[in-house]
Amino acid sequence: MIEEIRLGDVVSTRKPHPCGGSEWTVVRTGADIKIRCNTCGHVVMLDRERFLRRRRALLKRGPDPVSPLPGDPSA
């Protein structure tokens, strides 16, 4: 089962970043997850499995994903 990770989620990590911050915002999802440190702005890209192992808790849920309109050919 794939756990839902949304753009804009704010998560805490098990170990703090060298800048001292442990809160990160998800800026890209897919097979890899890109996160940005909320303290210094450093961006890190992790594969999904490593991301799920390193995060401690979901602090704030990102906005709901937009559902496609019925009959939309791009969906």
C-alpha cells in the first residue's frame, strides 16, 4: 500500500538538519520525494522508502489534491 504524501505536507524528521531544524515541507512527490528545510531552505531529494523511514510525524497536511472533471480528456 502506498501512503499518501501531498504537496505542502509539513513533516518532522528523526534527526535534525545541521542547521538545527527538523521541520520540512514536501515540494515534489512521485517515486522520489523532494523536501525543503523550513529553517534554512535547503532542498533534499529522497526516494519514497527512505523518506518514509526518516520522517517522524506529519505536522500539517497539505491541501487536498484537485480531482479531474468528469469527461476531461487529459485525465
